[in-house]
Amino acid sequence: MQITDKKIISLIKSGGVGVLPTDTLYGLVGSAMDKKTVMQIYKLKKRTPKKPCIVLIDRINDLKKFSIKIGKVEKDILEKFWPGKVSVILPCLEKKFFYLHRGTQSLAFRLPKKPSLINIIKKSGPLVAPSANPEGLLPAKNIIEAKKYFGGEVDFYVDGGKLESKPSTLVILKNGAVKVLRPGAVKI
């Protein structure tokens, strides 16, 4: 049985965690604004505590929700990459987001191109969305693999068929320059 977007959004808003096809790979998703949800995702993934997750947003303006101010140069660069499969690391100095930036004082954001995903983010708010796999194992390429990893420990699964994209290209913006930290789905 396929789960509805309305149900997914309701589960996310109430602190739920699920597996969802993103614009790149299957993601283990939950609300980026809910500290308890983010901690649950770290636990499920057995993720290194000091390693921040990528946050999915539905528009550039969402950066303000994380107290991130960007200038014209940064905005122009972001508009070249977004929407798309590029995750951009930006400074996030706000202490209240320590649970997201894990002391790095920076966060990676991505504005996906996938309309169904954008529709969910618009209604649920920004999502943390690391790949759907325990750290050190290969990302799930389909729902069967995701269910082997997480079983009944997540609140929902959305089947998007087989996904075989590379992860997003990870870049950092510094003084108007773009530096690639992880090559991925988009060549820069």
C-alpha cells in the first residue's frame, strides 16, 4: 500500500522518521527543526556524532530559518546550482542549531529539483536527509534494501523504485569561491 503525501507530512511534523526517495538516493528523513528527530536519525544510522547531515529546503529563503544570511554573490552562486544535486556548505553560527551542525558551525543545504519532494518539504518544513543506510554500508538502492537496514524502526517507507544516482556534489562557498569537497552527481 502506497502512503499519501498528507500522511508523510503528518508523520514528519509529529517527529516521525522515514525512508523517502530524494533527488539523488533514498534518504532517512525527518524534520530538521526537531532536535529529538535528528537525534533519532543519528541513532538509526549509527552516524559519527560530529558529522553534520545535509538539510533539504524548498527555497533559498529557507536559509533564514537557520539564521543564515547570504550576500548577493552567494545568492547568485546558489541560483546556478539550485534546484539541483549540489549540496552547499554555509556558515551556521547559531548555538541553538548545535544539534544540526555538531560544533562545525556550518551546515550543508540542498534545494532538490524533484517536484514530489519539494511538495513535501513545502508542507513539512526543512528535512535532514542523510542516505538510507547505517554508516559504513552502501546506500539503499531500493525499498527492500532500506527495509533490511531499518525494518520496523522507521515510521514510513516510500517506494520510488530503484535509485542509482551518485550522492550530491558537496561544495563549500568561501569568499565568493566554490570548492568541491565531495564529487558527486553534478560535475563542477
